[in-house]
Amino acid sequence: MTATAAYIILGLLFITLALTPTVLRRLPLTAALLYLVLGAVLGALGYGWIRLDPLRDSALLERLTEVAVIISLFSAGLKLRTPLANGNWQTPVRLAFLSMGITVALITLVGVLGLGLPLGAAVLLGAVLAPTDPVLASDVQVESATDRDRLRFGLTGEAGLNDGTAFPFVMLGLGLLGLHELGEGGWRWFAVDLLWAVGGGLAVGAVLGTLIGRLVLYLRREYREAVGLDDFLAVGLIGLSYGVALLVHTYGFLSVFAAGLALRRIESQSSGAAPPPDVAAVGGGEAGAGLATHAEHAPAYMAHALLSFNEQLERIITVGVVVLVGTMLSRHYFLAETLWFVPLFFLLIRPLSVEIGLLGSEAMPLQRRLMAWFGIRGVGSLYYLAYALQHGLPPDLAHPLTALTLISIAVSVVLHGTSVTPLMHFYGARRRQAQPRQRGRAT
């Protein structure tokens, strides 16, 4: 494809998306599904104008997906305003730790017994496919910072946490394949890759998010400085928290998510139960500058401005990454194993892991079933695959793992993209029906 043709196609795509958002919300499909189809048309399954090979171009793929994931994780953190002591956090924590661990274990079992993979490769496949995706799951995430619906909150928190908590299993799989040092008896993996890297990543993000957030608010309130460039602040904090986390050998994904949570915590502590309603309606200019430096409203304005910019950036990057996923789909990745493994994964492994992980929780049966279904796989899985390829995954294992990952992502985009609108409308209607009954019992 020539540069001229690329500009024309991208221009038409973005204009079409800008003109049709309300139409897409009414139809049983998501924008990601359109991106995937466009990529398939432009790639190996279609005209072959774009040729991106995940095996050959894994370094480029790792960088692109890395940027997409950290931007989405920062947004996820900013969206979750619920205090950490609130019981709602039990759902995403269970999903991100317990359910994800069960998913890895089940995929490992299927990988060894059904796919004939070595133990290390099976663990690695489980780690690649276990985390849900923060990039493509926007349609089932919280609708606002004050949204405490258990389904939406659980899926948003799960996507924010498990893109970091999957990393220890990636390192374990690579270690079992001889591509990473585990230590005698696995002590290094347990102490460094699990305890230190997970806990340290969360701590780095929480500290940096709190320090930078309070510094900005101090300059704005006391000196009316540091105003007007919230987009630079968002990108800067993402880069700083991610880079420092990597520098001290912790997980940057968790650090970025924690940084977003820390900024939102500053706002919630200042604003109370809900942020001032006029903040979201004010744009830039003198009115925005006035709120940005207001003693009471400054934290809410900062959080809203950072989230608004980050969500716009996230949408743009999502287009590019999902289109590239479509271009990578090729006939030689449609293996016989994918015909039974992918349905088994979405229809049995994910639902079973969610049900076990949420045993005894306060989630209603309908909420648990929808959480089980909306285990959306996407850019995060692609990042972990590229990461493994860059760390020397042997060619005889790289091809089947790449095939299973790409087909799982494509099937997820299609299945979840066509079901999200009707299912979430159904869920919303059931919630509205239940609210009068709950108020009646309360009185």
C-alpha cells in the first residue's frame, strides 16, 4: 500500500467513525469489530496491502501493544472512584487473582493433555490468554467515575489488575522453557517475579500518582501555576510510573493502573461522595482555568481533564492496533486445534474460572454469568505473545501459540462485539426492574 492510499483509508475511517457513534451504539456490534474487518480486508486474508508478521515483526508489535495497554490501564484506574475499603473491590480482586490463576491452570492442563505442548509452553499459553483486555472492554466498563454497578466495576477492575498479575505466569512459562531464571526450587520466581514485582509495581504507581497529583494541586491552588497542559501531565505520569517501575524490576502495567487510582483517590478524598457536577461541563479557557485553581474543585477538574484526554488517546490507538490484528490474520493460523480449543476456552474455561473465583461473593447470578461471558481478550494478550517471542520462544512453539492467540482475539472481538449491545441492554433493563422492588423492601 502506498502512503497516499494509507492516508485516504485512515481519513475515511476516522471520519466515518466520527459520524456514526450513535448508530454503532444501537447496532449489535462494536467499533472494534469494524476495525478488525478492515484489517482483514487490508491484510493477508484480503488484498494483502499491509503485511505484518507477528513472528518477524514481534519487536514492533511489542512496542505498539505496550503503549496501547498502559494508556488503557491509566484510564481504568482513573475511572474507579470507589474507595479501596469498599466491598465492591472484592469482585475485581477475586477475578484478577483467583479466577485468572484458575484460568492459567485449566489452559495449562488442556495445553499439555490436549495440545501436546511442553509444560512451559502450556503455562505460557495460559498466561497469554488469561488476562481480560482493558483496551477493547470499554463497552462493559463503568460508565462514569461514580458508577458502582458490580458488573461494570468488576470487569473494569479485573482488566486493570490482571494485565499485571498475569506477568508472573508469563515469567514462569518462560522459565520452564529455559528462557528465564527461576532460581533453585523456583525461589527467584516466587520472591522476585511474584511478590516483589507485583507489590512493588502497585507501590511505585501509588506513590508517584499521589506525589505528582498533590504537587500539581499545590501549584494550582497556591500559585495558580501548572494550568492548561493536562494532556502533558497524563502522558508524563504514565511514562514516569511505567519507567520507574521497570527500572526497579517491577510490573509497569500495575504501576500505571495504580497511578490512575491514586489520582482518583486524591479527587474523591477532596470532593466527597461525588465530584462537583459543573466540572464535567466546563471546557478550557478562563472558566476551566478558574476551576483548575479553585481550592475545592481543583482535584475534580484535574481528574476529569486527565481522563477525558486519555480516553481520546485510547480510542485513536485502539483503531490502529485492532486494524493491525486484522492484518495479521492469515490462513496458516487457522489450525485444526483452534476449532475445539477456542470454543472450549470461551464456553467452559472462562465461565468455570469465574464461577469458582466468585463463590460466596455478593455478585448476583446474572452478574456472574455476564462476567463469565465478557472475558474479552485483545491487545493485552497480543503484548504478552510479542513479549514471549522477543525472549526467544522457539519457532516450533511460536507458531501454534501465535495461532491460538490471534484466533482467540479475533473470535473474542466478533463474539463479544456482536453480543455486548443486546446483553448490556438486557442487563440494564433487569436492573431498572429490580430497583423499585429493592426500594420497596427497604421501606
